[in-house]
Amino acid sequence: MNCRRVAHDWTELKEGDLPFWRRTFLRMHLAICPACKTYVRQMDATVGALGEAGEVWSEEESRGVAERVMRGRK
């Protein structure tokens, strides 16, 4: 598991499509990588905020916006 894989695996985890071993590696990586832990917290917060914004977006649309916001911060 590396930092570049976290965004992809986080998305699959939220969709419920992440296999057991990749979930395990993701959790292990998040336990030791403060940058990725922060990234995941920010993504969770962003997706949550988008859901509360009153717009009726699909989860995929919300996630896409959140990912674009995070890319813009780098």
C-alpha cells in the first residue's frame, strides 16, 4: 500500500467494494501515515458537508466534487 493508492481504495471502501486484504492494508497504512489519515478525514468531512448542503447529488457526484477539491489543495 502506498499513499497514491489511498484515494482509490478510500472510494472503494466507501462503496463497499474493497476486498478484505486491501481493507486491511488500507487500515494499516492509515495507522502509520499521518498525511493519508488527514486526507481521509478531510474527504469524509467534505462528503458529509456536501450531503448536508441541501443539494440532491448522488454519492458518486459528491465524491467526485470532494476529490476535485482535494486535488486543488495540493
